[in-house]
Amino acid sequence: MGLFTEFFEKPDVLVLVLTLNPAGMIIPCLGFPASLKSKGMYFIKKKPENISQDNYKDRLVYGDISPTPVDQLIAIVEEVLYSLLNQSENVSEWPRVVSEDIVRQVHKLKSEMCVMGGKIKGKTLLPTPEHLGSLDGTLESMERIPSSLDNSLLHAIETIVIDWSRQIRDVLSKDSAQALLDGLHPLPRVEFEFWDARLMNLKCIHEQLNRPKVNKIVEILEKAKSCYWPALQNVYTSVTEGLKEANDTVLYLKPLQILLEEMEQADFTMTRTYLSPDEVLKGLQGKTEEVLSGISLSLSVLKELYRAYEFCCTNMKLFFKKDKKPVPWEFPSSLAFSRINSFFQRVQTIEDLYKTAVEFLKLEKIELGGVRGSILGSQVTQISDEVFELVKVFADCKYDPLDPGDSVSRGPWQDR
């Protein structure tokens, strides 16, 4: 009840939203929640003031809110706002310039809502131009276009072709390697997801470009000898070629996808899990030889991976049939191996550290005889103690030594 009281009695609290939880209880919220799992009801004050039993009808705006508010907004714009303002009888008393501008703006809003709804669903939806719905069937000649719509219809169509070109260019310009170029570290599954999504999106665009309404647009532009007619042809050609590329890529990635999924699920000794980031340096004070053997094994696996990659790159002809011309490997290896190269260098550095520590820790067991045995022995002991302290600093480090992106600019040992 406290939230209800706060909403009604505090002027600066302007919004109250009521929703139901899974148990069917009403849950109030002072403001619109970030997400809804069921239908809700909102109450909004028209201006900051107290709400009483006598004035609530005049001072509140209220209504339903869907768990998918964007879809609700799109439906309201298309089915309510656009339908009302697109009826001539509803704007007959307005000045012509005003009514035409409002209809144009509401059509633009409808198109933007269409594009937004498509993006939310991971699709590219192409809006239709204004006035196109007033033309039925296929145009045999430009004389069949109502004279009052000649200029406005052609202008609307040419404008929409520009918008389509921009939308489709944005889709085709996306690069599956963008995450790598942005400094992220995606797994191979990201590549598969990219091409699956691209294929689905281009299929959706291709279907839209082959609808009767688009055929009508093509016919109008062709008969009007519009300079945008070649642009629309280029759009269709680009989508067709992009669809073929995406379809082929998805097809040829399928066998690789199965192998990589098996690899990810395997207990593969090049993984960071095998070396255990929390324990890899602690072995400097304990099972040094045992941890060093695990590090060396990981490095040998990485080297074998590099070797296999180089073999495949330089012997591409072995993977083509004799009657097929080999296609050289042109994919930049830096995109695929930048992260693993850094990891490899990290592990190599850790291996060098272990090998150095193993040699210096042998000093602890050295005994020197002779005339100067006592003096030299004390110096060796001093060196051994200093090395032990330095090794302890590494063993007690608080960061992840196997993370190439986790760099420490200066450690305690660098002051020694």
C-alpha cells in the first residue's frame, strides 16, 4: 500500500504500473519496469499533483501495456493511427497542405515502425511507399496511374528505393570478423551463427523483393524511365548474389561445425582448464617438475596445431579433385590466431620461468668443499634465498597468468 499512497499523495511521482506475478498477486511499480512477463496496466498523471477520489478521472491517463511494448506500439501506429489519419473523411475539414503533410508523416512513422519491428526480430523488413495500395493489379501502361498520384507516387517510390538500398547495404556490409576487429575473442560458433542469421535475413529480403507490390514498383519505375530503375536492379542483383554466398557458406560450414563442436566438448590439453590458471604458478613452490611437464605438453599441442595449419595452407591442392583447380588459402591467419598467439607466448614465458626456477632451485642442494668452500657456499646460499623469494612472488600472484589480456605493468619482483 505504501507505493499506492506515494503515487497518489506525492506530486512528483507521475507513473504507476500494475502487473501480476506468477501467483496472480498485483505488483505495483512506480515507473515503467525494464521488462514485463505479462500484461500490465499503467496510470500516468497529466501534471504533477496529488490525486484524490474526486479528481482522478480528469487527472489520470491510463491503459494497458503489453509485455512486448514495441509490438504494441507498432500495432497502434499501423492499425489505429495510420488507419484513422489515412481516411479522407477524417481530415476533410483540415487545410489540404496540413492533411497531406500529416498523412505523409504518419506513413513515415509507420515505415519506421515496420523497420524497427524487423530489427527486433532479427529481420530486415522493407517498407512500402505511400499511395501504392491505391493501385490494384499489374500496370500495363502509365496511363492507368491516377493523374493526381503521378508525381507523389513516383517520388514516394524513388524515396523508398533509396531507403531499401541503404537497408540492404547495411546487411551486406556486415563482416563476420567484426568481433575480432573490435578486439573481442569470439568462439567458432559465432561464425556459424553469423552466417545462419545472414542467410535467414537475406531469404526474408529476397521474398519481399519478389512480392506483387514490388513487381508493381518495378513496372512503374521502368515505364517512367526513372533513373532509380537501375538502382533497384542493382539491389535485386546484390541480394541474389549475397543469398547464394550465404547459402553456400552455411552448406560448407556444416561439416566443420560438427568437428568444432566435438572439439569444444573434448578434454583437450591445450585449454586453460588443463593448466588451471589458479594453480599454474603455485607449482613453483611445490610440484615444479610435474607442472612443468604439463606446460610443455600444452606447448607441444599448440605447436602441432600450428604445424597442421601450415601444412594445410601450403598443400591445398591435396584437398581438391584432380580435375578441379586448387584455390589458394588467402584467409589472414592473424584473424584466427591473434588470441592463441598471445596465449602461446604467455605459456612459453611461463615455461621459461619454470626452467629457470628449476635450475636455480638446485643451488639449495649444492655443497662446496675446498679452501674457499665456506665462502662460496654462503654466496650460493644467498643467491638461492633471493631466488626463492622471487619465485614466491610469482607463486603468490593474484592475477590470471594465462590470460593474454590481463597484463600487469609492474610487479613486486621488478623492484628487485
